[in-house]
Amino acid sequence: MNRRENLKLLFTGSIGTGLILTGCSPEEQAMPQVHLLEGGTIGGRTDEEIQRDQELLSETFFTEDERRKLSTLVDIILPKDSESPSATEVGVVDFIEFMMKDQPGNQTRMRGGLMWLDFESDEKFGKSFNELTDSQVLEIVELVAWPDRASEEYQGGVRWFNLLRNLTCSGYFSTQAGWNYIGYKGNQPNVWDGVPQEVMDKHGFKLDEKYIPIYLKPEERGIVAQWDEAGNLIG
């Protein structure tokens, strides 16, 4: 599987990234409601939110053995290529670690899937997942990575791998490298040439000629406007 193929299949048969990012999975919905926090600044974070993040970051969920498994898997889902770094290089495993603590409803599924890897590896090759060769690892992954091809006995593994794939995608494409890869540039200033002249004429309006020389021009849109003390635009 290469990166281009992976991107086309990231959400095949999966629950979608929205559930991962919003905490709207059935497990999360069933959790007790908590009081809403107050305070903070617009667009910022409250002291309580900052404290909670710090507490989550200070905790550890995955064992080193589990992190090794995740590192192998996320780099299969989004490997390094000539255009972009791999998932591990941009910290996707750390992202998944945080999400397991932020949304504990996913912990059992995630840990169960990582345990299944060892069970399946032992059944097929007589060793743990972290001891497998690259080709053996792919043989295990192929069992659950393609929902339409997976046999009935592996449907639980498919649902787990969908969760992992969604988390990997969510983590990767929330980084600068991920934005660069998909060409996301965020909000960009556009060019508006004003109300069309025919519309102005129809309604009997015209531009104030004294301001025409200082109206915004496309080539000058990066210049910050200046105003006098009376609030008049001067340049």
C-alpha cells in the first residue's frame, strides 16, 4: 500500500473522523455529563481546560510495547514519501496517546486491538507482533485493512483498524506537514473590485472621487490602512 492508495481508503467502511474528534461515539455519549466551564477568553482556553490538558499530558496510557506496535501501523497507513514525512515523524503516536486519555471510551477498543495483533501473530507465525518481519506485518494488516475484503471472523479487527486509521489521519492532517501535503492554505485574502458599475448606475450611486486613489487595489492588499483622528481613511 502506498500513500496515495491509503488516502483514498482512509475512511472506507469506517465511522468517520467526526466521531473521533467530537467524542460522539456511543461510548462517549453514555458517559456522565459534566458541568460546563466558564471564564477564559474568546478563542482561547480556560484555566480549567489548560489544567486538564496538562494533567492528561502528564499521564501515560500506552506501554512501550504498544507504542512500538502503533509506530509500525501508523507508518503503514501514512508512510514517508518524497513529498511528506511519515506519521511517526510528525508525532501521530503521541496524538493517539493523548486522544486515548481525552476520550477514554476508546481505550478498551484500542488496547483490545493491539492485544489481538499478538494473538494473530502467534497463531500464524509463533511470535509476537513486534517480532514479525515487514512482510509478516503486512500479512496481518491485510486481514483487517480492507473492509470489503475481510472475512466475517475479522470484522471486529476491521472496526478496530478503522478507529486506528481515523486517529492516524486526524493526527497527521492536524500538523503543518499534513496541511502542506493536501495543499491547505487556510483563510486567504481575496480581491473585491467593489460594486459593479452597472449596479451603481442602476441605483443612482457613485464612488466619492476623492477616495478613488486610495481604495484597495489588488496589488496593494498587503498594505495596512491608515486613518486620521476623525476616522477618515487616509491611505
